[in-house]
Amino acid sequence: MNICKSMFQQCAVVVTCLILAAPGFAAQLGGDARSAIPKDLQQLIVVDYRAMQNSPVAMQLKSRVLPPEIKQLEQALKVSGLNENHDVDQLAFAAFRLSGNSDNTRTVGVAQGQFSVADIMANFKKHKVKPTILRTNRIYPMANSGMVITFLDQTTMVFGATDAVRSALDARDGLSQSLLNNAGMVDMMQSVDTEPLWSVLDQKGTQTMMRSVLGDAAQLADYETIKKRLLSSRYTMNFQNGVKFNLDVITPDTFTAATMSSLLNAAALYKKVSGTLAEKQAIDSTKIDSDAGKLEVRFAASDSQFASLLQSPLFQSVVR
């Protein structure tokens, strides 16, 4: 099990979605954005995008893990006439299921900020970019990225693959249910959405994440027995005064949480004995415990410590 590797993976997920925490701000999701996220949510990641350049270690992380497809998104935003570094205040990425099928998921992005929609539309017109009309919505292709974009108003835009954006608009226009109808996820959000970066996961998303966290240890009978009792999870991350990552996994009882804590601690101990120096440092920076029906994972490192971890072969293998 690579408990240290899983911490890096969460960092990588955060940054590959162009989401780097801006110190001192909270990333609360607005009503328009919530209405454009379909109800059957598997994972939602939200971050305050302002002043991301204020954290040198965050910029180092971005430069190392940003994959080609996200660089393509950045370029598509620029070609579309949107300056992603100045216009975007907040970004959210939602993975949701289509038609209740747990194996059929899509991801949609929602950006909030102050957008010069008239200028963007003029740029589209100049380049002869024509929209597809869906009811009262205009959906524009984003250059040659294969993605599309639509503006709900002057402060909210939705982007992603065509079918994902259409599903988001169906939810927003009331043809299907939205996140606003998902009481469980909305309740989870209330405990984390004052943080600069946060994420919530449903049961399926939590099981998938914990299987990744456990690695080989997920094959143990104890985990196969207990995984159905993992109900949901949430995490926060920021780069203020070092790098901090806090994960809570919600279970129905103290026994389940304690068992998961024991599994993770045993796997981490094994990796610490057999692992490299970088792995040992990451494990030393990670605390695993349980509190009543909640599994708690806490990772913290100074900027200099995390910068050293960015140079390690372990980190390079994770984000490759």
C-alpha cells in the first residue's frame, strides 16, 4: 500500500484540474453553479482560484503535474477569449453518473468569476465560431479541444464534453434533478466549503478512492468485508503556511472506522519499513486515526519539505 503515494495522487488530482488553493479565501459554490451539477454526483472538487501565484510551492506542483489535456484546456480558454488567470475566481469539477448507472460517469467543469461575455462573444463571432442551440442556451466549441462552453450568466460558465455540458444544462433548466436535490451531498459540503479547496465523494467515489489509497492491502478480506460500510468522504487542502491535506471518511459506526484506521496504519507501517527515504518522509507527515464513526487522515508538510518531495522519484512515478 502506498499511503504516501495516495497523498501525492490527491495533490495531482487537485492540480490537474487547474485547481490550486489561494491562501486566505473560501471556495463556496454559488447557487447557479449548484443548479448546473447533476444530482447523481460521485465526486465534487471546488477551489478558490484567485491569486494562485501567491504560493510558490503550488506553482511548482502545477508545473510538474499539469497533463497535456489540461494544458489544451488552458489554451482553449485563451483562444475563446477568456483569460483563465484573471477572469476565473473559482473552479469546480463534478464527476456524475448518467441515468443512475454507476459505471457510466461524466465530468463537467463550472467556473465562476466576472466574465466579459460580450467581448468573448465578439471574439467567437470574429473567428466565425457558431453555437449549437439547446433551448435558450448557446453552446460554443472551444477551438479544437473537443470541448464546449456555455455561459449561464455573466458570472458562471459550464464547460466539458458535449454530453456532460448538455446534462448540466438539463439539470439547470429543470429537466432533470440537480445537486440541489441531493441532500446528502449538500450536507457534506457544509462542513468543508469554508476552506479554500475542498471535495466531497459519495459511497461509490469513496470506495474507489480508498481502494487506491490501500493499494495491495485492498485485497485483504477485511477490506472486502468492510468497504460497503464506507458511506461517504470529504477532504480539504491548502497551501497556506505549508501544505495541508485533511481527509474524513464517514462510516456508520466506531468499529468500521477503527478497522479502516488499523488497515491503513498497518499498511503504512509496512511501507515505512520497506520504502525509500521519500516514502518514509511522506508517511511521517501522515497521521491516521479514527473518531467515533469517522476515519481521519491528516497530511502536513512545510513548503521546503514538500518541495523536496516534488523532486523525489516517488512523486515523479505517481504523476507520470
